[in-house]
Amino acid sequence: MKELPVINDHKTQIEHLEKELQEAKKRLAAVRKEMPPREVGEYTFKTWRGAPVTLASLFGKRDELMVIHNMGKQCPYCTLWADGFNGIYKHLDNRAPFVVISNDRYVVQRTFGKGLGWKFKMVSSYGTSFFKDMGFAGPKGEPWPGVSTFKRTSDGKIWQVASAGFGPWDDYCVTWPLIDLLPRGINEWEPKYKY
């Protein structure tokens, strides 16, 4: 059996950088927890069946909520993220209610989501200022992807406690770092609706 070449210098450098990255992530999490929460108002969305549902009702009987801001049918990148959540949403929802929201009309959202086999809860924010108010809208009002977490206090008030944007190589999609381990890396690869 042929011996593998010694790569200690590269391996040591990689391990060092990975440790630095882990420490930076811990510091980032600590700074996020220090940010004061921001009170938000009530919003009414639509379920896949077209029924109205309020932001407060998405909490159910719990006091924490995780909302994924998804750009909807227009974005194959957001579809990639949502496909990944489809496999882990039960774990997330066990910890706190997990909801994906987009600006697509509920009928479009339902047809698109069902066609992709999405099983997580989705609501439509069409006609509301939710994306903009939560900090996930561009200069022309176009939706941006990301996540917001909320808490509900005993007086019924809702607070946005943290948020993060989504993009290639973020911590919320496993696809990018795995593909980047290949010999040619990302190599201009982009997600598609169908392969």
C-alpha cells in the first residue's frame, strides 16, 4: 500500500484557521446576545389554505419563534436553503416553532412548496411590510433572505431578538462548504430548481 504524502504544514494551518473561525463564531454569538431586543408590531399573514394567521399565533403556546425569510419562487438560492431546512425542521421546531415566510401569494407559495416536497410550515407575507420592518428588504422593497428570532413576553409583546442574512458560505446551508471541499471547489456552481 502506497503511503500518503505528509501534509502536516497545510493540516496545521487548516486546523489553526478552523479554530480561529470557531472562536470568532462564539464571539459573534455573544455579541448577538448582547443586542437589545426590538419590539415589533402584529402582522397578519396567510397560510397555504389562504386562512389568516397572526405573528403572535405562530408562537403557539411557546415564547420563542424562528422565522426564515425566503425570497420565494423567484430565487433558486432560497430554494436550496429551504430544501435543506426540509430535512431538519422537525429538530428546529422541537426547540422553537419554525416557520418559513415569503412574499409570494399563498397560492403560488403552496404550489411551489408542494411541488418541492416541503413539509415545514410556510406563510405568505404578501401585502405586508414584514420583510422591510424586520430588515430584510432591499432599496426597492425587494425581499432578502435570512432568519429572525423572536420572543414573546408575558404581557404579549413580541420582540425581534436576533437576525442574520443568508448567502453562499453562511452557517445556514451545508451545501456550500461541502462543494468547496471538492478539487475544483465551487467553480461557478449555482443552485437550480431542477437538475
